Amino acid sequence: MSRRLIIIVVPWLLCACNTSHVDTSRAPQRVRLGPDELGNGDFATWEGYTGQGVITTSVGVPPKSIPEHWYGGPGVGATATYDVVNFPPGQAEVPGNPKRHLRVTWSTPPSESWQSEAHHQSAFRFTFLENFSINDVRRFAGQTVVVSFYARVGSGTLRVIPILWHSYDPSTPGIAGVKGKGYELFEASGHSGVVAVAQGAPNPAAVCEVTTDWRRYEKRITLPDVAGKSITAGHYTGVGFDLNDRAAPVIDLANIEVRRIVASDHARAQSPERGFEHARLRSRLG
């Protein structure tokens, strides 16, 4: 009796591992992603831009002085310029035909006497870029998201750590603006579905080694549930980038996206229906 080979094609599964820096648990998992939910990740909107960047020393940039939804600071004792640079016509290194990218240029590094942001304790680490467009702390609660971006540096390499955070209570006196009280920060754990708190030295799986060539990077970050948290007006989910090098680099960033994982082949493989399909296929093949 002849045997027929049956091939099943599942078109909705996308591979998220191509040439990017992807953290997975032991083996790559194909995932289906939802739409991008980050505002102005291409830096296209900058109301009132005059063609000149914003220079700041030690403190964050003035409100609404850089592209919409974005905020940044160079670190204590450091001076940096936040600006945008138009892509040349026809460039192919960053796909999607973006208009421009962000450039942060440090002229002086953070001070040697500055230990770190307080919530990182003795490990030198600070957030140099933040996005506040996701105005709901519950948006990704209990879910895993993929943070992807294109980046390059002017010379050498630079350790960049994408982070997300929950801001539950941004308006109460004594809480507002203090990460670690009304905030909880998270980074990639390297394991699917595992929450990693971003505190102190970064998890090795959370670090992107950015080089001088445009390259796409992505990290999967799992956020905890918000059940039992005191949530007040103005809550949001923050997205940002940390450095843990005391340096004065030039870094370019483009096409930053945040997408939730809608489904994965791991979840489907664990379902009773999926197991039944496999058993039926083996039976047909003899």
C-alpha cells in the first residue's frame, strides 16, 4: 500500500529570530506579533523643530523639547545633544523608508563621582532615553512584548539595555518621579514568560552590544500582573533604554517598536488539540 506524505503549512506563524539579537528560552520560538503600540518610534513628529538639537548637562531635556513622547538625560556630570538626522534618499540599511533617526551625542561622560541612579545601587547604570506614549499601566500586564529597534554607534561598541516599566502612582507627592516607589522596571530575562526586574547590573540576556553598523536588535520582556497595585491617575507603561558604560558615545536609534506576543508555537504545541493533530498525522503516515 502506498503512503502519502502530508505537509501542513501554518502561515500565521512568523519567525522573530532572523538576524536580530533575540533572547529565547533554549530554542527559538516562532511567534505571532500584534501591531506596534509605541508612539513616534520613528521620531517623525517633532513639533517646533528648528534644525538644531537640544543640549543638556546633568539633567533631563526640557519637556516637549525633543521628538513627541520622548524624554532623555545624559547622566550626572555629562553633557549630550539630542537631535534628529535625516536618512539619505534611497538608503537600505534601515528598512521601511523612515524619514530620520534620533542621534544622541555626548561631549562629556557621566562624572566619576556619580555612582549610578539610586535604584541600581552600586552598579553603574542609567536611563538616557524614555518614551511615555503608552498611557496605561495595564496595557501589557501579565504579557510578553517584543521591543525592537535599529541602532549604531560612532565608534567601538556600546552596551544598550532596553527596558519597560510600570508607573502605577506618578502623581502622589513623594512618589512622582521616583523610580522604585511608584515604579517597577523590567528587562529581558532570556526565558520566555519569566519576569526580570531591572535593578543593578543588567541580566546578560538583556544587553544589546551595539556596533558601528546599522543593525536590528530585539528583546522579549515579560511584565507582571498589576493586581493588588494602587493605580492612580496618570499611570502609564514606560519604554526606555539604559547604558551601563561610563562613556561619551554617539548613538543613533531608529524604528523603535513595541509589539505584544499574541501566540507562539510553544503554546500551540502544548494544547490538547495540537497533540491530537500530531497523533492523527502519525496514524495516516503509518
